[in-house]
Amino acid sequence: MILTHVAFQTGVDPRSPWGSLLARFDFFVPVFFALSAFLLWRGHHSDRSLPTITRYLLNRAGRILPAYLGCVVAVILLLPEASTMSGEQVVANLTLTQVYFVDGLAPGLTHLWSLSVEVAFYLALPLLALTVGRLPRSGRIGVVLGLAVLSLGWAFLPWVAAGPDAAAGIPNRQIWPPAYAAWFAVGLLAAEVEGRVPGWFRRALGARWVWWWVALAAAWIAGQEWFGPVGLTHPEPEEFARRVVAGTVFAFAVVVPEALDPGARGGRWLVTPLMQALGRWSYSIFLWHVAMLSLAFPLLGIEWFSGGFWPVLLVTLGLTLPVAAASYVFLEEPGKRLVRAATSRSARAVESPA
């Protein structure tokens, strides 16, 4: 994601071979969706009771809100570009509802549309557990596949295709949560078949380099002008559907091999100390990197969209990593500890006789 945003802001031509690939590294959003769906569904698909669902929701809130709100408040108060934010933008970003408002995406926070969609999945997951989760495994797989295929028609719905139109007060409904059911389905289905993978497929998953080439090919194809519009041009419904399919392939190629065959030799680099540290900080890196990117230009004396990809990237990383590490230590971890303590006390109170 950092590479995509740096490439765009420094004016890398999205029609060039390098630029078209960088532009579609935003497909790490479907990776994020698929990975979270895999981890959450494997642990919560059988949640039925109100206390269990409440603990799940509190844990999700404790996981994302402290660092999220810290980032949003800091950007609103300190980032010069954010001084133009409207009251509606401020409220939308503080409440993670920015995708539902016209011009809800604010300077320094535009990338957080994906977290708004992710939160919708968090809220939908208990409903899925109470309905789809009651079916036998084959039924769950069938329903998830069906919802994924149906979601490809989202952009074709008349009231979705009619926007966005700021003058008419119509937000970009194309990016509302139902549009991305296929990306979440990758993780849901991986959770359903975990531990039941045939030997031949497990061996295929072990060839990690093949899957990375599949992911890169999907990203490159999706970045070509004949596949869909480049840059920020709003895609037509069929173009949007194709992009979702390409993102699904990308997410499958990146997530499924690691999820279903985690011990393969080709994936051992992911457990190195450096990658473990980046993994711990990854959420805060995601939160803060766009704001840090906006600071890189004045620090370097470079104008927006005027080149300087490598120096801007290095300065952005140099700013983002320590801020993300601090965010993890002072916001993420305390928030998780507070929620764990609260849910533990609640669980003990339920279990203890009156």
C-alpha cells in the first residue's frame, strides 16, 4: 500500500509497466480483508451466545479503535491539509462511516475507507455465525461461494451505478461493503477447508514462488488500461467487477498458501525477527503512512506529482516506522490489555454464582 500511495503522489505514470504494477499494489486491501476473514471465522463461526458475541465485539473495538482514533485526532489537529475538513468529514472519520458520505474521505485519511468496510464485516460476522454458521460445512461453503458470486453484481445495481454525484448528494456506493464479499470469501473459505486440504493441493501450495508470480500477474493485468481505467477515474460497473475478480485472485495467491500450508519452506522468511516486528506494527503502519507521506514532500522540498519516488519512499518509511512502533506500544497494546481485562472480569462474573 505504501508503494501504491507513494507512486501516485510522486506522479509515477500508471501506464508504464512499473507504474501499472505499483498502482495495483492496492490489492493488498483484499489481502487484508481475506486474512482477517480467515482468522476471525476460524475462531468465531460457532459463536451463538450473547456474552460470547459481546466479548468478540469488545475485543474487535479494543484492537482497532485506540490506534485508529489516535491517528485520526492527530491528523485532524496537526496535518496542515486537514484544516480544510468539514464537520461532516470529521464526524464520518471519527465514527468509521466515511464511505457512506459524500466527500467522506479526508486528507491524510483517504486510505481508511478500507477500514470502514472492514468494520462492517466485523459487525456482520456474528450475524453470519448465527445463520450461515449453523449449516453443515458443505452448506457454509456453498452459501459463501454464492454470496461472493452475487456480490460481483453490486456495481450494476441502478442506485449504485448512478453515483457518485457530489452535487446530488450521492456518495460512491460502489465501495460500500457488499461490493467486496468475494475478498472476504477467500478467507472464509480457507478457514472452512483448513486441515482438510488434499495432499496434492498442499504440495502445490508449498511452491510459494509460483503463487507470488500469480499474484504479480493478476496485479499487472489489472493495472493495464484495456482492463480498466487507470488513476482515480471512476470505473464502469463491468470494469469494477473485473477489478474485484483480479483482487480476489491476488488475495487467494497471497493468503491461501500461507493459511493452509504455513510450514512451507518458501514462507519461512515471514517468521524472521524483522518480519515479526513489521507484522506487529503493520496495523499502525497502515494507519499512519499516508499522513507521513504528506509530510515527506515539504521535508524534501519536492512538489506533489513531480517525481522523487525513491527519496519520498525512504522519508515516508523513515517517518512511518517509528511512529507506528510508538502507536503500537502506547495505543494498540494498552487498548487490547484494557479490553482483555474487562472481558475477563465480565466472564468471571457470569460464571460465579450470585
